[in-house]
Amino acid sequence: MRTHWHDLWGCSRGPVVRLVPQTRLLLGGAAFATCMIAPATTLTGGLVIAVTVAAWLAASRPPMKTVFGFALLGLLLFVPTLLLLPLMPPNGVRAAAGWKHGFVASANLLVRGMSGVLISMATIASVSVSDLREGLTRLPLPGIVSAIVVQIVHQTATLFYETKRVASAMAVRGASGGGRAAWQVLWSLPRVWLPRIVDRADRVADAMELRGYCEGEALSLRSSRMRAADWAALALALAVLGLAVVIRGRGVT
Amino acid sequence: MSEPALAFRNVSVCYESSAARTLSDVSFSVAAGERVALLGLNGSGKTTLLKSAVGLVPHEGEIRVGDTVLARQTLPKIRERIGFLFNVPEDQILFPRVADDVAFALVRQGRPRDEISARATEVLHSLGIGHLAESPVHHLSHGQKQRVALAGALVAVPKLLLLDEPSAGLDPPGKNVLAHLLAGLDAAMLIATHDLAFATRLCTRFIMLERGRVAFDGTDTAEVLRDWE
């Protein structure tokens, strides 16, 4: 069975799921920040990034198929930046140095991009959408922010299914077989599909208004008290983040 | 005599995008505990009428819910008293987990956590979907979503229920459960529906809308059926 993107939420089975949702979100955020701060093209910085990504993947333990899928996506997104190397001007330095400079910039982008993709995936896998809501509610964020973030995730899944239904209808009505009919349907799709999305957005806005969704504080049903394991995990994540800051600040290679 | 649960007096609604009035000079009332079916062909104004009762569309004339006149200042108070079911259940399900969505009205009221869980579970069981409490809503069928949305409308025991096509998408056993459940409630109800069998089983009075006007308001089902056909 195919896995859709929203099935990714909460699909991990690693030890991190035993922590409360807000801790999982904070750990994911700290891991992401570590990978963005540590210098990607030095030995120490690269090691910190590699260990952080590996540790977060091991703690979250999403399905291997998903990990490989996202790794492939990251490669597809960021490896093509290497193709830009021949286009980079030497910029007054020797050609070899110019190439090296360009390669370092591209490698930097590749390492950061790949680590960002993998950590985001593992973070999403470690929280279900309900956990996301719980976690955001418990964090010191304005209620409206968590309400809107959760609604974006929730409604995106709804739209995904709606798009699938439209695609099925197109297939049944002969629009996927190519030819003139397919072009005719494809041509009219934006004029049919977009107003549907706008209509749906209107109706959801009505329901949110009527149910008082964005009024007052976002409240939570579940108890999510942080325990010793949560504090220990956060301390470790902050220590690694601090290490990344120090390595960058002092220019450790 | 007690206040009607809902009263429309010369209510008209005109959308900005349309020159014609969607509702025109509509007057009726629903007594406390009364169950009224709102009938009419597609585009006759049933959904607009329900939406106008909760201030989702601007109106002219007077709408009263209990002793309160609908106005900008009274909207929150009025909406708290009403259980509303939209005609597309997906639109009003705002939480990814069934139990969270159903419990939302009680959470907003600041009720104790244990009470909220117990009440949400009770409503879900009464609608035959107790086993779905922990399910993600995206994995539910249309009929199941319809029941989740209904549970969310019923959970706070509102005095007035405005239901837009509540039986749409339900299988025959589901319709039976729903009719039985609604018949056992004390709330006044205004039920917009095309399902005459469901309406005649549940309601004691019928209002027929035709092009935004009340064409019939009475209790005689024979007359309703004649007009309908």
C-alpha cells in the first residue's frame, strides 16, 4: 500500500515517542538548528551534523523506506547545485581556487539541505497531528499560531484527498488517456479546482468562526507533564546545540 | 407562554454576488423542544436560512434565539446555545483526532477534563462510533465523518439544534440510530433535509421553502408530500 505524506505524521516507533509532544518538537527544533549552525565543511562541524542526524533518526526511528525516500528527495533537490559549478565566475582568483570555492559552497548547501530534510522528516514522524497540536499548545506560543499551524496541516490532508478524488474523476472520465479530451480537462482544471478550494476555505472559515476555534487560548485535553527523561533529552540537545555554536564561533576545523 | 427557541421575523438575505434575494421576508418560529423539518428544492434557501440563524450571513429583519436578538454583540452568547451541523461534515471537523474534535465545545467552556472525556465518549457511543474516538478523521468514511460532526454539535447539550442534511451519507441503520437519538433529545430542532422519510419520522411540523419564501408551514404530511411532488 502506498504511504501518503500525511501518513508520515506519527509513524515513527523510536524511543522518542515516549517523550511528551512538546519535548519532541523542541528536540527536532534543536537538532535542526544544530545542523544549520555547525560549519558543514569542516571535519568537526561535519561530524557534529552527521552525529546529530544519525542520533535523531535513531531516536525517532521512522520506517527505513521513508528515510530512503526522503534521502533521495534531498539528493534530487540539492545535488543539482553542483551542476552550477562551471557557471561560477573565477572572481579574480585562480581557476582551481575558484572551483574549490564553488565546490565548498555547493557542498555546504548539500549537507545542510540533506540534514534539514532528514531531521524535518524524523521530527514529523515523531509526532502525530494530535501530538503536534498538544505540543504547540504546551509551548509558550500565542494560541492563534498553534491553531493556524494545526489547521494548515489538517486542511492540507483534506485537500490532498480532494485532489485525489478529482484525479480519480479525471481518470474515470477519460482525461488520463491523453489526446484532446485530456487537454480539454486539464485546461479547465484550474477553473474548476481553484474555486472549489476557495469555496472550501470559505466554509471552513465559517465553521471555525461558529465553533470559536481561534478565540481565546488553545486548550488541551491531555495531560502532558514533562518528566525526567524529557528534561534529560532537552539538556542533551541543548548541549549539542551549544557545541555547534562554539565550533562555529571559534572557527574549529 | 415561554419564549420560542428560534424566531424569524421578516428576515431577508441578499448575497453581495447576487441581485436576487436568497431569503425573502421569512417569518416563523420554533417552540422550545419542537422538531421542525425545513424542506425545499436545491437552491431554495435552506442552508442560507440556517446560516443566518447563527450570524454567518448578514440579514435584514429580526432573528431571535430564545430571548436574545441576533446582533454582533450577542453572537458569541447565541452560538454557545446552538448545535450546528454543516452540510459538508469535513468542513466543520477542525481536529485531526475524533475525540479532540467532539470534545472541543466542552473544552472551550472550561469544563473539567474527566467530565469532558466522559461526555465525549458518551456521545460517540450514542451515535455508534465509540470505537472511533482515537481515530484520525482522514481515515473515516463520509458517513462516519457525518456522525463525528454531529457528535461535536450534540456534545454540549445545546437548547437549539440547526442541522443541515443530517441524514445525508448515512446508511439505513445509521439513519435509524440518528432518528432515535434526536427523538430522545429535549432540544428544539430545525432540520434542513431532502429525506422526507427521515423528516416525517422525526418532525412534527414542516416548513417548505420555495425560492427563498415560506411556501408551506404546517403539520399535515399529506399536504407536504403533495407540494413536494
